Amino acid sequence: MGYFGISEYYHDIPDIDGWIRRRIRLCYWKQWRWCRTKIKNLLKLGTQLGTAIRAGLNRSGPWAMSRRLAAHTGLTNKCLKDQGLLSVKELWVKIHYPATAR
């Protein structure tokens, strides 16, 4: 937040926040590596069976898969937040619009 916190221009902040989340999903997808592991982990995270199987057997690259339905239903924003990912958008709003000023 040290770099983006000084920006007065809000328009790009949600895009940056989305890019970070997509990059985290990509890292998980690469970490899982094998089809069976991908399917098993997606099912553990709550993705439907058919969606998990199609995603696990898909040959698209990790960057493309990080944008698909399976990655978003399994690795939701809430799931990433529970694991400790901070939202750049929320931090920017806290810096520029503190609760005491409201």
C-alpha cells in the first residue's frame, strides 16, 4: 500500500486488486500441478463435480484457468481473504476516507 496509497486516482485500484487475486489463483493452479490434485482440491473448496473435472482436465495454461468459473467458485474472494490476502481496494479506501472523517 506504500506505493498505491499515495495515488488520488481510484479508477485503477479495483483493476489492480483483481489482478492480484487472479495471480494468487494462478499460483495455486500451478502448485496443484496434476489433474487429480486439481480436481481433488477444487472439490474440497466447494466446486461442483462436473465443473471441477472439466477444469482439471483442461489443457489451457494457468493464466487462462485462473479466470475460469472453477477457479472462482473454489478460490473465492472470501476464501482468499480467510487465508490472509489483503484487499488493495479496501486499504486505499481506509487511507483516503478514514472513518473519523465521515
